[in-house]
Amino acid sequence: MSKKQWGGRFEEKTAKIVERFTSSIDVDRRLYAYDIQGSIAHSKTLAKAGIISAKEARELTAGLKKVKQEIDAHTFDYNDALEDIHTHIESRLAQLVGPVAQKLHTARSRNDQVALDVRLYLRDTVTTIIHLLRRLQKAMVRVAKRHVDAVLPGYTHLQRAQPVLLAHHLLAYYEMFSRDAERFNDCLKRINVMPLGSAALAGTSHPIDRRYTAELLGFKKVSANSMDAVADRDFMIEFVSIASTGMMHLSRLSEELIIWSSAEFNFIELPDAFATGSSIMPQKKNPDVAELIRGRSGRVFGDLMAMLTLMKSLPLSYNRDMQEDKALLFDAADTLSACLDIAAQLLPKIKFKKSRMQAAANEGYLNATDLADYLVTKGMPFREAHHCVGQIVRYAVSKGKEIQELSLAELQQFSDCIEAEIFDFLTTQQMIDRRTTIGGTATRAVRAAIKTAEKKLKKC
Ligand code: ARG
């Protein structure tokens, strides 16, 4: 039976139920590699300060590497009585290297140790997530390029508004994911701060060189205030907040795929391999992947709320409540990563029904704004043109026709500015290709946007 590392002050043994209740090993065991990396750097720092000998530091390092091998190989024993990953590793180290293991925790507390571990974890995780975002963006740009001539109705209020290129629509998501990646990249600055040496809360009386530890672990900065370093979790909250925004973007994309695959829209066919059927209705093909991405966004938003709530009333510095942060952090990171991964795989396999999308873009008076713009080019003030076209639409609706299906004579009843050229002017293609301003949906502008995106992605 293991003796508690903090057992000296206690007369009674910890109740089993308390051990189970307070243990975090099931959650924090995944930090083991970071914990060991941190301990190796710490033992070198202790040696540099003359607190332990170089030989002792080598013994500790060798022992820690051995522990890592055991955990890697799944031969390591876990036990609730040992509370968390930090104590597990230290107690196994003691079995492997003997009394020298007792020196490792000099000038350190689990409070600065756990802060270090999650920062190391997040540094890697953020890098992986940025990579996953880039992969999704690459898939998006490839799909956009492949369908650069496909047109669909653009919507506002989920009502058909104006025709756009499918590529333009997809590139809107490309932009959102670019900003997500930028935000992740930026938060690395605040993650990349080395907390070790803050000890329990007040710093340590041992003369350790914190900059040296930071250097060993590849940190740019050391934390400036020991209480802040062990007490705050804003870098995690920031991460989960950015993850939430990313999930919100993924969820909107998923929502579009869900409605586009419905019989009512019928714009896309989802790949069989990424859909499932119904246990009762044989005809069903459900967009489950997109639905689950949409659903899981709620989980990540929940992680953010839970984390903010967890922290909001905690007095400085460390409080045990903060142990709960890791389950939330891992859930947010895992959920986002899985959703980015599957979205990147799903996207290229979607079949876009171009003629259906095109037909939808030709119906529903999507050229009304362009007719008003036409009247403006003929000298009519825009408000007057808007009113005039409104009347034309009302007339066309009463005849059960589209604007382009009215005769020139019918159109001229509303304004004698209208000439025969109007019919070309109002075709979907011309409407799209007139929107040449930067950021517009003209084929030329979209092709240029694709090129810019490709160039940017090549650099990542
Ligand atoms: N398992 C703890 C956590 O995740 C580690 C820090 C414990 N510190 C303490 N003073 N009990 O927060």
C-alpha cells in the first residue's frame, strides 16, 4: 500500500470513498508525457542550482524515462489512492530509482506542476488543431475550385436573395476558418509561458534559474507572478472560447449541408459512407455526421460555460475545484479535433447537384435588385427604382411568372427606361459576373480568391 506523499500530518487514513471522489487519474493520466518532460527539466534545473548533484539529476532523468516507457507500453499500474498523474509518476520513480526520487519535488508544488503540464499539452494541441483547420481549408478550396462554375441562390433570412457561386459560398467558410486558425495561433503567445518555480503560490526559496527551465522546455517567457501562475486558467478559457467559435462555424456549415441534402432543397447528395439509415423507414438516408457536428458544438459551448463558472468565485490562488478544468479542456479539444477531421473528409465526397442549384437560382425574383441597379444606370434614383421594381415583382407574381419571363412591353409599362438588353442583363451569369469588387461573387473575383487562398495554404 502506498503511503501518501502528504501523509505526515495525518493520523487517520483517507477514507476509500474520499480517495475515489478526489482522484483525477482517469482524466489527467493523459498528461503523463508532459509531466515527465517537465520533471526532467526540473531535475536539471535543480542540478544547475546545486540543489542536487549532476549524477542525481541523471538518475532521476533515467528513471523518469523508464516510467514513460512503462506508461507508453501500458504496463503501468494506476491506483486511486495515488490521486493524480503527478503522484503516480513520482511514486513509481521512487520504486525505480530509490531515495533520490524524494529530492525531485524540491522547489516545486503540484500547483505549478499541473499548470506546466496543461500548458505543454495545449501548446501541442493548438498546433495540431491549426493543422486540422488548414486541412479542412485545403479541402474547401479544392472543392470550390472543382465547382467554380456552379451557381446557387444566396440567402438572407433563409429566403432566396441573389445568385452566388457555390465557390464563393464555400470560400466564406474558408475565411471563417482562417480567422479561427489566426486566433489559435495568437493564443499560443499566452499559453507559452513557463509557470514552474512558482511552487505552491509564493515562489520558492531555493535559488533555481527559472529561465533555464523555460529554455529547456522551449518556452519564450517565464510567468511574472507566482500567484497568477498557479491560480489563473485564462489561457485555457481562451482556448475553449476559440474552440467554441470554431465549433459554431462548423455547426453552421453542417446546418447548410443538412438543409441542402433535404428533398426540399435537393442541392447535394451526401456520400453513403458518411450517412446512416433509419431502423424503421427504409427510404431514409440521414445526414448524421453533419447533425452530430452541429450537436457537439453545444458540448463545447458547455465546456466554456462550465470553465468560466468554475473559476469565477475562486479566491487566489490554487483551489481544488480547478482539478475539474481538465475534463472540460480535453473534451473541447477532442471534440473540435474530431469534428475538423471528419468535416475535412466529408466535404470532398459531397455530390453537388449543379442543375438543381442553378434552377433554384433562376427562380424567385433573385434578379430584382439587378433590375433596380439597371434603372439606376439609366438615371433613376435608387429608391424610386426599388419602388418601381417592387411593382414589377408584384405584377409578375400575379401572372405567375419570373421577371425575365415578362415581355419587353409588359416591363416598359413600369418604366420606359427599360430596353431589350434587359434580358441579358438579368441572366444569372451576368448578375454574378458584374459583382467584380474585391470580395464579390464574380467568377473572376472568386478565381482570384481561390488563388490567394491556395498561395496562403501552401505556406502553412
Ligand atoms: N490533481 C490536481 C489538479 O488537477 C493537481 C494539483 C493538486 N494540488 C493540490 N494542492 N492538491 O488540479
